[in-house]
Amino acid sequence: MVDRQRLVDTFLRLAAINSPNGDEKALADVLEPDLRALGFEVVRDRAGEKVKGTTGNVIASKKGSVPGAVPIMFSAHMDTVMPTEKWGYKMEGDLIRSTGETILGADDKAGIAAIMEAMRVIGEQGVPHGDIQVVFSIGEESGLFGAKHMDYSLISSKCVFVYDMGKPVGCAVIAAPSHDNIVARIRGKAAHAGARPEDGISAIAAAGKAIANMKLGRIDRETTANIGIISGGTARNVVPELCEVKGEARSRSDEKLDAQVQHMLEAFHEAAAEMGAGIEIEVNRSYHAYRLSEKDEVVRIAVSAARRVGIEPELHETGGGSDASIFNARGLPATVIGVGYDKAHSTDECVPISDFVKSAEMAVAIVQVAAGN
């Protein structure tokens, strides 16, 4: 049913196109005519203008042949993390892997390729189907910006399958966290570090005191917290006047997230007060938690489709965000499907071809189940 070699060739063709966050146009320019050739009507929205990118989201729609079928959408993102320059790959048995100099780009071009192969199979084999939409988004890696700025007047689907997870292949994500970003700016007092250090107030020392008093890492089964960036100071012999600290907290429980963020804010304020420093803190919620159940139609379709292709489905709760976080917040039920790639965001990234094929087969099965076949 799925053409293994064509699937691999499609992935390698797409992965070779450099599409870092904010510069997805070259990839969109390839995908748009491919989708038109498969019978889709294709538009690009204006999301790119809102984030100063080179293109918008690619939104493709195809009318169904089965009255009353559930209208569904497949989604994956076009952008990748770095490094991508001088991209290359190597084959090791069943694995496609990076050469070790760059990422492979399976996150998320393997998701795109699996969806495209499924659409080709449906067309070639005349698979009966309901209305189908395919959406390839921009700016996912930098903050889900394509999904956040998508033109939802163009979306008519009722269930979304986001092909944007690695192992295990065919799993379905039923819960994901809310995510708060924290930026603390501490203002101390500059002084000569050798001649008059007692006249200064070290903003970096205040930041360090605050961080030392924080609970970070794995807080509980649903909650994590991290300090990721610390910047400040002007010279080694100057007591640093300014320090900026960037961190985050996530939880699948909003109550737990609020408590963790409050704990981190109190640590910052207490340390600043103790050192006599000033402080400003910004907190913003990047995306909201969602939780699906086995009774939700989107999950039922995913579970049935997985079993149809010989996968015993696993329902996962994750600590990461995806476009599905935004879709669910918009009232559009969405689950993330495992494509099978591994070690994403690293130069060791790889994808097993056998799992890759299964993910494409599952996409075809999703179409069949949604159509009642």
C-alpha cells in the first residue's frame, strides 16, 4: 500500500531543503505544487507577515467522496531547529541518520513526508474519504507561532492529527502541559570590583541566590521547571549592575503550574530584597494544557487506525508543547501522532524506515476510519 522507496525519497528531498525557523518559503514552494497535483486546493495564510517570516502556513483542502464522514486534518510543521547548513545523511540498515554535522530534520519533515505519502496512496488507490485538510505550519519550534497566527476561517475540520512526535510510532498524545515563560531583570549597582566592591550590588549574585533557592527540574509527575539563560555584567572588574534571567515552568495541572511560578517569583523577589537590588519580572503563558480521553472522537479514530495497521496503540501524556496545544485551545480536538524518529534536535537524529512506513500507513488508516470504512 505505502511505497517505501517513494516515502524515503520524499523525505530526503524535503530534508535537503534548508528551512530554519522564519525562513520556510523554499519548502512551502515545493509542497504547494505537490499538494495541488494531488487534487488539493491550496492557499497560504498571512501568519508569516505577523512574525516577520518568509511565508505563511500552507493550508490545503480536498473535498470528500463519503457523505457524513468526519472532516479531518493532518498537520506537521515546516521549520526545523539548527544546525542545518551543509545538511547530509547516511543509511545504516533500516536507519536514516544524520552525518553528525547537522540535524537530520526528521522533526518534522518525516511527519510531512508521511502525510504526503498517505495522500498519494489515497489518490492512487481511490480510497473513499471524507473532507481532508493538510496544514503545514511555520514557526513551530520558536513558539508555535504558525498555529497561533493561523487563519482559522480556512479550517473546517473537526479532528486534527498532528504528525510531530518521535517514538513510539503510532502513539497518540492525550495530554500536554501549560507553559509559562519567565524573564527576570535584576538591577544592582556598579562599582570597581577591586577598589570599591563594597559600594556595589551584584545583580549576578542576587540572581544566583534566587536560583539556589528554587526547586527546579522534575517537580512532580506533571510539573517541570528550568532556568535556561543567564546574562549580565560588562567586565570582569566591574560589579555587575544588570542581570537578566530567562526560565520556564510547565505542568499538566494549571494549579501546580501557578504554584511553581509563584515559588520562583518569590525566590527572585526575596533574593533581590536581601541584596538591596531592584527587580522586574515578566511572566507569559506560551500555551495552555489540554487533556483528551479515550472517548474523544479524535482519539478513537487514532486508536482504531493504529490497530488497523498492526500497532497496539499507546496513549501518552507529554511534557512538551506542539501545534496541537494551540488547536485544542481553539476548540479543535487534536492529538499528536508518533512518527518514529529519535534524538530530535540533535546531530544524532535518526528515523527507522520501518517505523516511518508504519506512520504513513496509519495516516491512510486514519482517513479510512474517519470515513467509516
